[in-house]
Amino acid sequence: MLRPLILVPAWAFYALGAHSAPDVVLATVLADTGFWCLSAVLACAYVLNQIFDRDSDALNDKGHYLTRGLFGMRTMVAIALVCFAAASLLYQRVVPGQRFPIVLAFLLATTYSLPPLRFCARPYFDLAANALGYGGLAFVIGATGHGDYFADAWRNGIPWVFLVGATFLHTTILDVDGDAATGKRTTTVAVGVRVSAWVAVLFALGALGDAAFSFLERGTRAFPVLVTLAGFLGFVTAAIFIERAQRMGPVLMRAARARASSLAVQWMTVIVALTAVLRDPLMLLLLLPVLVAARAYYRARFGLAYPG
């Protein structure tokens, strides 16, 4: 119910932020209280999102716990409150420099789904909230856990903000039909699938350009250039396949563009996770069990190949 695989990108960006702090010798972020506090905040937000998105999730074959009647609304609310309580307790022990960005993350994560703001149903706001939250705040929280790097972390996190924005656009392409049918106006519902796919390419190009500039002008590490280049190529490929899909019949078109967007999202998730593992190998102790357990559970419970 907490959708731990969706936590993986946030974990990865937290780790990249923590290991970006200069002159910091860090064994693993798994020992950071801030890491687990952010996880509890996001888990709470994910449960709330399933509650408020249950209508569109039903059409998009998501949110199975509510849409298939496995759990009632009260159970979901109780789980969200437990996650919030855990985050509140952990918050008392985080590094002081992390407290402000963690509060920002909580406000952004909850207002994303909750009325009246409900950014997830507002074009462009949904994109900004995801890009700044996942790619920005997760990275910043990781960095500020190991020094006073708030401003520098935002500067160094720009490529990840762009990459998350590009990835998010493809998640809205996957859900565009169900979102439109229930009146949920995401960025893709507003601008269309083709525009979203090519805007994702521009975002990825921005990530690559900023990473290259930082490497050449500021002497930062080279690996963001390689990661953003791989992401850019992946999003270009997805956009080309979606462009070709437009010439197919309606059924084949939807299947082809869904396949392209699904691969783009998985591609970026794997790349970012592997990058974080290279910086913090002990993260495998968390990521591998989560991946194996989620895949086995979804196959047994829902007959789904997840992720997939």
C-alpha cells in the first residue's frame, strides 16, 4: 500500500545529494534519520494520493487496494496517519539543517493530492511539484543532512529537477485517458500526448546542458553528464515512438504510446537507482529486497508483472 518502488527515485536523489556534499566521508544514507523521515512523509502522501485519485485510478488500472476493494477508506486513512506520526517522531531527531526542506517536502507532498490546491489535477503545477519535490527537495534534504549546503544543493540539483520533470510527463501520458475521463486535468491532458513527449525531450536536454556546464565551468563530477545523456537519449527514443504511434489506429496507438512511456519511466528509474548505488553500495541492502518482494507480491496478489 505504501508503494515502495515509487520511493526508489526519492531514495536515489537523497543519496546523490548526501554524497554530493564536499569533503564528506559517508558510509551510507541508510543510517540517516532524515532518509527515513522523508520516506515516511512520502509514504503518507502516496496513501493520500490513492484516496483522492481513486476514480481516475480505477480507469487507469492503478491503486488496486481501494479500486478493487481490498481495503476500506478508514484503513487507508489510518495508515496515512501512522506514516505521519512516524515522520513526526523522526523529525525530532533529524539534523537541524534538514528541518526546513523536510517541512517543505511535507507541504508539497500533501497539497499535491488534497483539496483545495490539489496540484496533481492542475496543469503545469503538477509538473512543477514533481520536478521540485522529487528531483529538488529530495536531493537538497540529502545534502543538508551533512552540512550547510542548502543553496549549493539547489544549484547542483538542477539536472535532477529537469530529469524528474521529463519522467513525470511520461507518467501522465500513461494515465491520460483515465485522467481526462474523470476530469483530472494534468499537464498532458491540457497540452496533449505529443507535446508532452517532446517537452520531456527539452527538459532532458536542459538537464544535460546544465550538467555539462557545471562539469566544464565549475569542475563538478562527470557522472551527472553521463546520466543526463542517457536520459536524453531515452526520452528522444520515446518521443519518436509516440510520434509514429499517432499514425496507427486508436487501439494500437494507445498501446504503442503506453509502451514507449512505460519504458521511458522505467529507464530513468533504473539509471538513477544504479547511479545512487554506485555512490552508496549499501543501498542495495534496501533496494534489492524491496524489488524482489514487490515483484513477487504483485504477481501473486494481482497477476501483474510489476514493475513492468
